[in-house]
Amino acid sequence: MNQNMIISVATVIFNDSSIIHSYIDETLEVLTNSFTNYELVIIDNGSNDDSTYIIKELQSSHPNIRLISLSKKYDDEFATAAALDNCIGDAVVLMDTNCDPPSLIPLLIDKCLSGYDLVIAERNNRDDESFLEKISAKVFYKLSNILTGYDINPNYSDYVVFSRKMVNSLVQIRDRSRYLKYLKLEVGYKHATVKYNRILRTGKRKKKNFLYSVSFALEVICTNSDKLLRFASFTGLITSFINLMYVFYVLLIALFKKNVAEGWTSSSLFNSVMFFLMFMIMTVISFYISSVLRETKKGPLYYITDETTSSVIYKSIDKKNVV
């Protein structure tokens, strides 16, 4: 390994005061024993506990820690974008504070340096997830493959290593409807995987609201595929044609048949089907309109309210990757 190379390890935290001390100690031990130049970048995503206080205390005695505090709690994808924007390493590691073991970092870096711009840590299993979470993940990734063309292994985690070349490509993407697992495939660089077992520092994972997850999944798919919009358009066209045929049918009955029954049941059923299809089409279109509205908004993806650095930093401070 090039001794002048800088390794960046980045993580996003939110109210992690109970585990942040042990995470920093363990991560810095691995980095110190494995690399000459490194930084640990911690993105505080609007924590309201003692997390930032603990980190600032550790900065006085631990080297190479950078704390970047966002002005409020942002979507996880935006917080991750902040991490990529501010890492200066030749290789950048993204990891979860609670679930990902720092001991895997050297192996991931070695794999990256062997000729890959992206290395993904692949979970051996999803035993720590509920039955509903497993089924939901399978359904999402299956639909994702069909509708967007992105074939993502459900066991792929967000524990990854990027080369500087790939980071430079990713930070150019400023979409507001963003999903890093898609973006990693969108840029198209060569990638590899390393299998691992997750850990749980707190004893359990942070679970997201189910309705939020469903809404996010729909937004991600709609933003990255026009197939639903095409389906809605096709359904609307077919429905219009059926409506037209029904008009001809009514005219023929009126012309050639006497004493026509009112047909309240069939009319009600038909109207119900039409309204169902109409509102379904409107729902799909509304997702696309929402995505367009989000993308037309100007301004940064996030705002930084504070940034602090350890009093001791790596040797090659003048060697920075500025994007």
C-alpha cells in the first residue's frame, strides 16, 4: 500500500451517545494499526443527546477525528451525501456505527486497492430482521429489478468502500430523490463483494417507520423508472377505449331494443371500476409530479452548523482531495 495514501472512514450518527465512545475507540485502533494516514469523519445528523459532547471530548485525546454537525435531522441519504462531500481520502469507507464491525476495514481496503472502485460488504444472513422486514426487502428488490433494471442483492449492505475516482463521480449527482444503492450502480464502475456478519452494539437495530419505508420505496422506484408512468398511460388508454365501446353499446341498445332495464347494478359496477382506474393513474402521476417538484427546488442538500477536528491530525495534511 502507498504510504502517502489517506483512508477516510465516515459514519452518520443520530442520538448514539451510548455507543459512540466504544465505536471510536475500536475504529481508531483498527486504523492506527493498519494505516499511516487516515481520518474518521463523523456526520452528526441532528442529534439531541450527548453524542457531540462525547465526540468533542474525545477529539482532545484521540487523533484524526472530524465532527461535522448538520443543522437539523436530514434524510439518511442526504447525511450520507454530506459524508462523501467532506471526506478527503484516496479511499472512502462508509459504515454504520451500530451494525458494522471496524475489523473488516483493512480487508475492504485491500480488496479496493486490488483493482475495484467499489467494494460492498455482503451480509451472510438477515437473521436480525423480522419476517415482515425480510419479505418487504425481497418484494422491494424484486420490483426494483423489474421496474428500474437495477439488480441489487438483498444482502448488500451500506458498508462500502469507494475509490477516490468513484467518490468524485458520486458527489456530482445532486438529485434530491436519491438512493445510494442505485447511484453506486448508476456510475458503472467495477465492483466486488466481501461477506461479513453484522454486529449490534446496542443489542438491536434502529428500525424505520414502516409507512415511511413504503413511501420512500415508491419514491425511489418512481424517480428511477418511467415504467409505472407508461403503465398508467397505457391503462388510461385502454380504459378510454372501453368507455368508448360502452358508449356504442348503449347507443345500439337504445336504437334496437325496447323496454330497456335501467341496469343500475352494472352501471354502478362499471363506474366503480372506472373511478378505481382513474384514481390509480392519478396516484402514479402524483408520485412523478412530486419527484419533479423536489428536483426543481434549488439550494444545498444539507446545511452544516458546526465542524470540529482533533488537535492531532495525520502527517500528510497538505495532501487533500478537493472536488
